Amino acid sequence: MTPPAGRWNWQPQFYGLYTRCSSVIAAATRELALLIKRFRSGAESLPDAVVITTVEGR
């Protein structure tokens, strides 16, 4: 997408909002990708099964 065409002094405002939103979205995408990578890494390090017991052995 590109910013909408604007008249007079609106064009710089539209462009500024467009670039700011683009950079915020890019940063959020990078952060989400890192979070997914860390989750997968943690999930792969878990054993195949887990057994949880109480103090009484149940």
C-alpha cells in the first residue's frame, strides 16, 4: 500500500503517518517472529512425555 494522494500540506502528513505505521508494523512483525522462534526452541527441548505426581505418589 502507498499513502493516499493529498493536496496542499496534507501530502507530507499522509507520508509521515504511512512511514511511521510501516515501521511500527515491521517492528511488531520482527518481535513476533522472535517470540515464535523462542517458543519453538523451548518446545523442542522438552522431553517427549512428562509425568507429574503428587507428594503421595498419585
